[in-house]
Amino acid sequence: MKRPELSERGPVGRMWQRVVGSLRGFLSEPPPTALPGDYLEPGFRRRWLWVFLPAAFVIFWVLYFGQGLNRELDLQIVGFDAHIYYRGSAAWLAGQDPWATSAILGGHPFNYAGLPPTVILLSPLTFLSEEAFVQLWLVLSLLASIVVVRALRLPIVWIAYPPMLFGVMSANPNVVLLAVLLAGGKWGGAVASLIKIIAIPPLFGERRWSGLLLAAAAFGATVVLFPGLWLSFLQQAGAVQNTINAQSDGGFSAWGRPLVLIPTVVALIVLARIDLRASAWLVVPALFPTSQYHYAMFALPVDPFLAATMAFPLPLIAPIMTIAYTAVRLGVVMRRRRGSPPKAEAPALGRPQDAPAATGTGFGPSAGL
């Protein structure tokens, strides 16, 4: 029997078909989109990505290390976050409270604040000495930064991108997380989620459902196998969040700042209607609680030029640039709808064609949730 055309079906049938079609479109993983920044004229893009922006990064580092900064504090930053993560996991294996551990930077304590899966995931490495663990994580972070720039087909000099290099210097797990998220496939998504839950929004935006299911299964397994650790965390979760929020001066995101939070949330919702993937990646630097300076590197998979605007070490720079970016994207859409094409193509924001589907000062510790 010939299947009736959509126009021949009743109102309920047509509505049902639209709902099913929309659901299938949402659940299906989109094909790889163009390389970030490919909407620009090739010569312009090449000059900025290879020369002008890397030169600006080098100038930033020259100024950072040469202009009246505390050299002793700079040395303390190297590997600092790895000390925090080591002590949290080591304390748990010793039967102690991971969230009571801390490390000292500039005379101030900074507490461990990772979720139980992070404690569990890193615990096997605590059989190393603390210094060996820190050295190992510094090497892994540097290698991860190379993976990130190559996965995004950026010039290798982009390992000097200040937010990411700060993450490398402090040996923060987020650099490894980003590399695994970009180049690790579905299993990489699950591992990244165990390292930090900030991997969840990009996985959702990338529609990597298998990675999300694996991550949910892994989280569930930690609850079943280690209920005591989860119970201990839940009993003090509020205090842990308050502590890390105070120690990070509220972080770099809009979280906890209503005058910026509301327009940032609205901007991310609007952007999600235009480009779900971009919105999901930008949730991390723009909205995540107690975000640190290096969280700006999560804008790299969206667009390196947008990420460059977030390289200024200023609070709220990420949410402000997210709002501005959304306004630009919205303007492009409105011009298209009016039938007046923009002078340049809208940003083809996405992962590169040959990459797997992805998806105090604030410079120091960032062992947040």
C-alpha cells in the first residue's frame, strides 16, 4: 500500500511527523563543519593565526614575566594544581577527607574541590610520590596542549595561547580534559567527564550521545561502588563550593553576578537556537561556577578569534565576549532573513573536518567542581 504524502494526512498525523522529524534531527550527530575561522579571507586568516595573534601571545608572556611580578609566586604556580589533586586522591586512599586537603600559594590555602569521580580516577597515580605525580602531570599537560592545537589545525605556536599555557603551567587537569574531549572519540568523552564535569556541556552540544551514556554509566558505577565517598561529598558540598568560591574571588565567569549572569544566560539560549554546539562550549568559560582564567581555552573549538578576545586576564571577559559574539551571530541571521547577505560568510563554527567529534588573581589554583 502506498504511503500517504504528508499533505494527505490529517492535522494530528502531520504534527506527529514534524515532531518525529525534529527529534531525529536533534538526536542525529551533525556532520563535521568547516574549520573555525574558515569564513575569513584566507590571507587575512593566515596572517592573524600565524603571525599577529601569536606575536600578541609572546608579548603577553614577556610582560607577565618581566613587569614587577612576584617571581617566587610565579615558581609556586608551576604544578600547583597537580599538588591539590594529588593530595585529594591520596587523602581518600588513606581513609581521610579529600575536601579537607589544600595546598599553599602566596601564603593562602587553596582547597581540593573535585567531584568523587575525579578523586577515584586519579587515585591510582598517587602510588607515585607527590613530586613525581606533579612532574608527570606537567608533561601530560604540555603534550595535551599540542594535541589541542593540532586537533583544531591551529599553528603549533598556539600552545602559547595564554589561558591554555597557564593551565599547562599549573598542571591543571582541564588541559588534558580538553585534549581527550577533542581527540578521544566516544571513550574520550566518558573519560573527560570523569576528569571534570565541565566536559558534559560540550558533549551535549556535539550530540555525542554514546559518550554521554558512557559518562552516565561511569558516574553511576562510582556511586554504586563508592557510596561512602559520594555521601561524604554531598554532606559538605555547599561548604566546599563556598570555600572554592571565596578562594577564587568568584572566578572569571558570570556566575554569582546577577547583572551579568542574566544577559549571559539569555545570550547562550539565543546562541543555542542558532548554533547549539557553540553555545554548549561557551557555557564553560562564560557560566561555569568559579571558572578560572584558563577556562577561556574552551572557546578555541568554537573560534580561535573569539578565544583570543578572552585571553585578556580580566574578570567577566568571557561572558561579555560571549554576549557580543551572540549579538554578531544574531545580526548575521537577521540580515540573511532580510535577504541581504553579509559581506562575509557567517562563522562556520565547529570542529575541523579531520578531527573527531568533540567536543585571588585567578591565575593560580582552579581545582573547582
